[in-house]
Amino acid sequence: MKILKYILLFLPFFVLLNCEQIDVIESDIPFQEFNVVSGRLIGDSSSVKISFTKSFPIELNLTREDVALKEVTAYIWSETQGIFTLKHEKDGIYSPVNNLYVIQGIKYELFAEFEGKRIYSVTTIPKEPIIAEAKLEGEYLKCVVVPNPRSVYAAKYSIKSLDSNYESYVDSIFYEVTSKLADTLNTIEVRTSNIPIVYFENPEKYKVEIILYSFDEPYKDYFSTRENNKPIENIFSEGGGSVFWNVSGKNTIGLFMGYTKTVIPIQIN
């Protein structure tokens, strides 16, 4: 049977925070259209955007506007803050009508309906953990944190140039997503990918930071299953199993995820 490729469009999201994420999926079964939900709630932020689109075969060469779901009825609810109705902005991206300030430690639920089909998800915004230590460890940065319950952690490096003659570098991926195991100590180590070699040639020319991400616990399942599937995000691979999504609904997949971000300066001796 012919292998079909089709595309999922995501909002700027956890790993690719500064550009639109396009996931190409290969499948050896007939194409099936999915509703795709992508939303992030960032602790201590009012930037709330939820994307509703549909998957499509790559050979159709459609635009974001073509696949946008523009007639979704949706709202976000929390027990402490109430209901926040979402309105369509453009290209399938929805935002609250009234300002929603996302609070650490609070649970938020997403309720939506499209063409008579209900969509649901829930996430809790992790609290920032206690940072016990942060340092350069060989070729990468690491921090030691006191983890909070039902939270998982990942980190990126930020190497900022202090001289216009040198480039700045920000990690584009997570090396790993870490959580506390039942039989481990009260702290965990979270590391970045290896930092660029050019940093070590002139370390005095850079400001070094580790950016710690505290995710709601289900993100680790997504990250692990995503990494296990080849090609990228192959949710139909028999060998790798399926990607974990935390959005439920008929013919619906996606992520609605809370996280907080902590920027930690690294003192280099």
C-alpha cells in the first residue's frame, strides 16, 4: 500500500518556541483527517493561545489558513478564576475574550466543540521548584532541583554574546525530560544538550544561563513516545507505538499543556 504523508500544524510550542511547528507524519494506512489541538499555558503569563486545525496530506500543499478550524466553540475553566470564553483571532488560533492570567499551581480545563463533536483536556500549571545548584558540568549545563509533585523538568542553554563580534546561541531542543523516581533522593539533576564548542574558545565573551522548564507530568509521556517514533512523530508506527496526546475527542489529537519557565544565571569561575 502506498505510504501517505500528512501534516499537523502546531502553535509555537515547548521545543520550538519561536516558530511554527510542522509535524510530518508517515502512514501506511489510508489518510484519516484529525482535528489537531495545540495549546500552552505559561505560569505567570497572560499569553494564552489555543490552535485548532486539521491534518492534511502533504501533497495538497495547503496553507495554515486552509486547515484552520474557524467555527470552534471553546472556553477555558478553572475553579478559582471561572470561565474564559475563547474567540477566533486568525488561522485557527483562539484567545480569551477577557484577560486570563495563568497562575502557578492552578488546574485549567479546556472545553470545546466542533461540528457537534466535543473536545476536552486538562492541565495543571507546575510551581517553580527550589534550585539547589546550577553550574557548567563539562560540555553541558546542569541544575539540581527539588522537584514538585506531578511535575517533570527539562532545560536549555542560553549563551548570550557580550560582544557584537560574537554570535549568541540558544538551545533549540531538550536533551531529556526528567522526573523524580520513587526510590531516589529528594533532588534530581536536569541537564541541557552540549553547549557550542565556540563558547570555550572565549568564555569571557558570553553570559551563560540555563533555562529550566517545569512541565505538567503528562508532557514526559509525550516527549518519550515522540522520541521513540521514527520518522518524526510517526503516531502510526507499529514498532514505536503511538505518540501520547492529552487531548480527547473523536478523531482529535493534540496537546494542552501547562509549564513554567525559570531563567538561572550560571557563574563561571
